Amino acid sequence: MQLGSKLRGLQGGRVGFMCPGCGTMHQVRVEGEGRPRWDWNGDGDAPTFAPSVLVMMPDPGWPGVNLSTCHSFVREGRIQFLNDCTHPLAGQTVDLPDFYPAQKGA
């Protein structure tokens, strides 16, 4: 379900946003019983989440080793990538991209 221009509502009280650094959707839990849970300002066009969002992709062949790390703050529709990110946008702040509605037949 589309939540404004930047977010998509997901099952289990989660919302997703597109990460321009990773080129994939990141998701955080904003409702429900599960943990961890993020505070969200409720704005689908200029979202703010707290605390920071840390996404690590583990290497399945090497326990304890990560293939990539994305660590960011999402504030007022912008994403601030921290310096521990392993993608080229580390240390930069950019606008969150729009999440376009699913196309019919796609």
C-alpha cells in the first residue's frame, strides 16, 4: 500500500522506503508488538524515523562477515548516510526517491 510519495506500507506494522545508496528497499517496524521499533512522524512524503536505520547484508559463506553495510538517518524526506556505509553515498545526504505505485500487469 502506497503511503505518500516516499513510503510503502508493509505487513506486520512495517514501512519501506527505497534506498538510493543500496538500490533496494529498506524497511522498519513502526507499529505492533515486534522489536525493534522506530518512531515515525506519520508523513509519507517527508518521513522521519528514529533512531538510525542500520542494514547489514551478511555473507552466507563467512559467518560474522558482512558483504555490505548501510547506516543512515531519515529526516524530513532526506536520507543522511553515515560514514560506515559501504556504498558510494557514504557521508552524503540526499532526498529519498519517490516510491512509484505498482504498474498494472507488472
